[in-house]
Amino acid sequence: MGDSAKTDGKTKKPSFFKGLKKEFKKVTWPDRKTVTKQTVAVVVVSIALGLLIALMDFIIQYGVDWLVTL
């Protein structure tokens, strides 16, 4: 009858934490090498995007300042 047990005609729900533990056992966790490579990739892309946004901000600010002084 699945994960539920019958007691006095009422259906008892399985524990949330038991279900959570069961689901976590199904997860395929990455190995250390994969996690390291993905972490480095995220950090590098974040820094690159930060620099790109800073550069665009500088250029736009310079353009606005130039237009205001005309």
C-alpha cells in the first residue's frame, strides 16, 4: 500500500524528513574535480561580467558627462 500505513481507518502520512532522506539518496553528487572546475568557471565568468559592466558604466558615464558639458 505504498509508504502510508493504516491505523484505525485513517491514513498516516510518511515523515517529511524520511522522504527527504530517501530523495537525497537518489541524488548523484559530483566529484571533487567537477565541483572545482565548475566553481572556477563561475568565478571567472562573474569577474569577467563585473569588469564588462564596470567598463560599460564608465563609458556611459563619460558619454553623459560629455553631453552635459556641450
